[in-house]
Amino acid sequence: MLIVMHHHATQEQIDQVIAAVVAMGLLAESIPGSLRTAIGVLGNQGYVDDSTIRTLPGVRETIHVSKPYKMASRDFHPVASVIDVSGVKFGDGQRPVIIAGPCSIENEEQMMVAAEQVKAGGGQMLRGGAFKPRTGPHSFQGLGVDGLKYLQQAGKASNLPVVTEVMRIEQLDAVCQHADMLQIGARNMQNFDLLKEVGRLKHPVLLKRGMSATIEEFLAAAEYILAEGNGNVVLCERGIRTFEKATRNTLDLSVVPLVREMSHLPIIVDPSHATGKRALVPIMTKAALVAGAHGVMMEVHPNPAKALCDGAQSLSGESFAELMKELTLLYDFLGYKD
Ligand code: PEP
Ligand code: MN
């Protein structure tokens, strides 16, 4: 970290900052310049908490050199990670993974039909929410453990690994028993206790980007899981909040190549929650794959008009099959082998 002093900072203020750095068990090196003095902080293992230093008299700004996401970074781990979810692989050199299924598990039959459609279309994983983070308390909240059973059963019947959201630590046991992959939703991306607990498990994790999270915060959230020992993390861009209201969120596609540069973790895209509009899902799926996404997660429902959640952004089984057919042409173009 570099501490930049105001040009009018006194020697006494500079000495006070140096003393504060030393009190933190770190080394401080004064770098006098023609306009102002900077103080280099040395000896830190990772990110330095600058909250005290920033408020000291004479300090203009602090510049971080170390990142808050060491283990998630390419510096620490230059080789791209491949994450295996019950035989389905996410990462460089793998065919993109298509995860599909309804927003919410509604009943046994809906889940079985959805699974058949995902399988028939050529999807590699099945999704479905049993614990739903709804904006209002009067909306369908999910079937809970019964839903997990339907999901697991549908996954087994169609031979597709399943992913489902976990919202609270107390749900972890049940979700781990029924699912191949744990999803941390956008609203929980910074639920640090949940991240730490998931980090102590071996289950692969699909970590969605918070709706107002910067890329740095996104990777720092992944770091919480890695730091506890669980390296099986796949990131998911699902759109961010902007001033634009024409789409549900704004799909930040540039995050895909950027994260691939900054981190070794695979990254996929969710064009359903990113756009909120069924008509935009196929084209944004293709755009995501062209941008280098290691997969796409999209909502598919046997009858979107009757869906209890997110019907407007759900594809029917038929449109999913059509899109998947179109993707084979794109895979040829992108050079993916079978
Ligand atoms: C979901 O994928 O079911 C979901 C709720 O998405 P997000 O957390 O991205 O809003
Ligand atoms: Mn949804």
C-alpha cells in the first residue's frame, strides 16, 4: 500500500502516519517528492485495512497494491481452474456447460417434465430453486425440502447433476444432501458467514454476482470461500443494477473476459436474470459464449405462462431445444470439439 500525503502535510503528521503503520506490525518507508511525500507500506501478507490511516491528519489518499482476492487471482494461481460437478466440467478447454431449468421447483411433475426437456435439448445440468429469495414476502417462497427432493429425483431420472440456491447456513445440510452444486444468489453474495461456511465444505459452489457488486467485490466474495479451503467455485454474471429500466438488469458481458484475465476461476453467464426478457435470452446466450463464458445458466419452464416465478424470462422446452440446436453451429465456429 502507498500512503500519499497532502502537499501541506507537516513532518509531524508524516511521523504520526509512520508510527501508525509500525503499530500495525508493518514497515513504513518515507518517499519524499517535490510536491508531496508518499509513504510506502511494506511487510504485509495481503490487503491492508487502511481505515485508521485514511483518517489521520495530512493523509490525502491510500493506494492499494495488493488485491483483496489473493487466492482467486491469477497472480497466486496462474493456471486456469477446471471445476468438476459430478462429472460435468467448467473451465478452459471444456465445452461450455449449459445449465437449465425452472426458476422455482413448483411440484414433482413440473420438475420431471422440465428435466426431460433440458436433457432432450442437450443441457448438461439442471437448475431449480427450493428456497427462493423473493423481493416481497407474499410471492411464492419455494417448496423448501420437498422441492429439493423433486429436484434430486428429476436430476437422477434425467442423469443431470443439479444446482440449487442455499440462502441460510441452516439449509446447508439439506441442500448438500440433495444437490451436486450449491448456488449462492446475488442477494447473498456478501453474506460472509454463509460464504465462510460453504468454504468449509467440498461441494462445488456457483457464486452469483451481487446486483451492485464491483468485480473486485465479486472476486473478494469468492476469496471468502477459497480462503476456507473450498476451491470449487464457479462465478456467474447475472446482470447488475443500472439506471436502465428496459431490461431487468444490465448484462455486464465485459466482466467475462476481464475475470478470465484476473482470476483462474471459471465464469458463466445467466442471461435470464440479466435481461428479464425471454426474447433476449437466446441472443445474449450466444453473446456470452462468444465473450468466452464457460457456460450459461438459463430458466426453462414447461409452461412459462403459468410459472410461479420469472415466467417472462423463461424459455419453453421447445425454444430451449431450438436454441441448443443453434449453439452447435456456434460451437463449431468457436472451435469447441465434442
Ligand atoms: C436464481 O438464479 O434463481 C436467482 C434468484 O438469481 P439471482 O440470485 O441472480 O437473482
Ligand atoms: Mn429466477
